[in-house]
Amino acid sequence: MAPPPAEDWRTASSSPTAVAMRQELDRLVQQISSVDEKQTIQIEALPQHVPFLTTIQYFAKEMDGFYRLFVRFLEERYRKTKMDWNKIRSPAPEQVIPYRELSSTSLDQSSDLLSKLAVLKLNGGLGTTMGCVGPKSAIEVRDGMTFLDLTVHQIEHLNEVSGAQVPLILMNSFNTDRDTRKIVQKYNRHSLQLLTFNQSRYPRILNDSLMPVPNDPTDNTGGAWYPPGHGDLFEAFVNSGLVDQLLADGKEYVFISNVDNLGATVDPTILAHMASSGAEFLMEVTNKTKADIKGGTIIDYDGGVRLLEIAQVPSEHVDDFKSIKKFKIFNTNNLWVSLRAIKRVVESNELSMEIIVNHKSTDAGQKVIQLETAVGAAIKHFNKAHGINVPRSRFLPVKSTSDLFLITSDLYSLEKGQLSVNPKRMFQTVPLVKLGDDFKKVGNFLARFKTPPHILELDHLTVTGDVTFGADVVLQGTVIIVANHGNRIDIPSGAILNDKVVSGNLRILDH
């Protein structure tokens, strides 16, 4: 896609493309105002005295946010700026601090600090990748409990032990909001304060004209609108009114993580370090393995701490970026941020995170662009920001049924909503598991296991084709099971597979 000719980036906001975009966005705002001028958006679970915006005002704020992002997109295209690879350095010791060097702090020692904390889960994703309908947080992942159930148990236990009242906040998208609001009603009997708000809703833009796709701002179907990535959190959080409310309630810090990261629990040691160091932003990183080669990493750039994502890397240096020797850590997306600092950077329009240009197609087959940002990229805008190199146990995402296989097995123990590696596991690392397409959807995955296998001594598992497992199967070492097209393999109950290849008609061979 070539940039528009004869438009200077220095006047991007007054360029013909930007002017046309501003007119289109204004038209959309006027269109929604003609639908119902009295319609309102009330922020879920806020006290009645908190002012709320009309639909028109809220939508206008979103369109203003999108316009600022769009103008920055134009500027970057005109300038053709890329991060200077020669300026990238490994982080200095003070830019990434090992967790083991922090002063250990327990929950019962942290009541005062915890009373100043809120927990925020990114809950905008759907479960479509795993074959589920609705919010991903509603998928059952362990002992009949969902991601959200486990999170609620964690926060309730935290409050019970510490005596604090840590609220749980969910940032939904327009894709997950309605279903999530229904789901959280079951927690009304709990003492936990549970709040929700929505990230922004931005218009996709056409590849050729760079103009918005939608004609109807009230219609979310058809693929004309999109949630603009979790980098939108800061503006959406402030616009919702929740940041002001939390500050008024005496909260100072927010712990942010993906709802599907089951290792992202409140750690009083990190919270205490944040308070004592005066840092406005902490990013949890952990050591990279070959499974994490695409994850963003902290770097030193011109003396400042930055997040480097693979999308920013020049093509000739992608292999360097993926190297676990050159870039040894990656971002877990567990973030600790000052609420007051969030309010400052948003209200002063300081945020300019790197733009991720995501190419998509609408339901009608139109080629479109989504402009997105990543929440971790905001690290450069906060004072004394740095990384904490945490144990791998704090990064336990469930992105696929291969991850679900590990979570449901005896590799992990579950207590008070928190998963921990079974102490009987002799190795520090978790097994590498690759399940084929027949296991891709959660329903198919569950149907292929009578009970979860025992994997305490497993190193590597690859399964492809039509394979089923009986009860109490034990997998040890490296196990490869391949059912070719037209074949079926049934692993019998009680079978012990130790360094085996299973193929064809259940032939078990040493390898």
C-alpha cells in the first residue's frame, strides 16, 4: 500500500486525507445523535453520584481518540520512520531487576499497600480460537471453573487473608460486554467489588481510500468496527470515570494482566517494590524459551526503557530478534501502574505508543486496516519505569488446547483459585505439548480424554490425527503419537508410554 503522494507529514492533521477523515467521523457522530439524543451510557457498578456521559458524548470521545491515532498513522507513513536498529541496546541492570533481588513481602505484611491496589483483567477477547462462543473468560479451564471464576477466587482469598478490599475490574470489548455483564451477576452474592468498563470501539478503514467502513454507528455486526488492542486501556479507563473513582476511594496502583494468564496473581513483593522505588510503571518479564521467540522485549533505546515488538523489527533483523541469546527476556503483559500517572498521561495527551497496522477483511470481503496499540508500549511515558524479571510461574497463559492440556493435568495443583506446579515434578521447565487439529476445539479436546493423563515426568508430547486416550494414561519422556489419515489410535486405559512413538495400528516403538 503506497502512501498518498504530495502530503507532508508535518501537516498531516491538515492534509486532505486527515480532513476527509475528520469529516467522516463528525458525520458518524451526527448520525448517532439523530438516533436518540437522550440515550445514555452508564458506567457499570459506579455509585450514582458519578456523572456519566450521554451516548453522543462518549462516542464523540472515542472518535476523537481514533482521529489522533489516525493522524499519527499518517505521520509515520509519510516519514517512513523505523526504529534505528543501531541504537538498540540490551537493558541496563537498573532497567530490568531480577525478582530474587527484591525484598520478600508476605500478604499479611501488606494490608496497607493492598488497600491502595486495584486488579484489572483484560477481558476483550472471544473464545473463537478454541471453538467457543462468547468471552474467552467464560471457558472452563480447571475443575469446572472458568478463567473468571479462578480470578474471583484469587481476589476473595487475597482480601480475606490481608484484610484489604481489592476491587476486580474487567475491561471488556463490545464483543464481550453483554455476555460478561450476565456472567458476573452470579458473583453478586460475593463481598468482592467487581467493576466493568469497555475499551473503545474504532472504525476499520478501507485499504485504498483510508476512509471508515461503517455507515451505521449503532451496528456492531459486519466487521466494520473493532476494539483497538489493549493499548487503548489508558484512555478508555480514564474516559469511563473509573480512574477518578478509584483515586477518590484511596486507590493508588492497578495491577493489569490478561484474563487468560492463570499465573498473573497479586504479588505483594512486587507491589512493595513499586511503592518503595517510586516507579510509575513496572513490567513483568521472564526468561525467553524457544516457544516465546515472538514476544516483545524490553530494550534500552537512546538511554530510555522501551518495549520492542516484532512488528517494529526491520525484516533483516527478525532472526536476531527471535534469538534467545540476544534477547533473553520477553514481556508477560503483567503490568503494575500508578493510577495518578495514568490520569496525567491521558489528560495531557502524552501517549504515543507505536502503532500496529493489522490487515483484515470484513464479512463482505473488503480489505481493511485496523490501527492498534499495545499496552506495554506505554512504558516509555512513565517515570522510573522498569522491568522485573519474574519466575516463569507468573506466565501461564491458555491460548490453545495444548495449553489447556497442561492446566488440566496433574502437573498443576489448584488452591484458592491459584495454580502452582506440582512439587512432585522433578524438572523446572514445563513439557512442550503440540496437539493437532483434531484437538483444536475445546469440545473435541475434552471428548478425546477419558481423564487427563499423568504427565509429571513428561518432556515432550506431539499428537496428530484421530487419537483418543483412556483413563489414567501415563506419559513420560518424549512421546509422539501419529494417526495417519483414515487411521485411528486409541491409547488404552492405564497405558504407560515412556519415550515411545505410536503410529498406525497402535504399534509402540522405541525411538
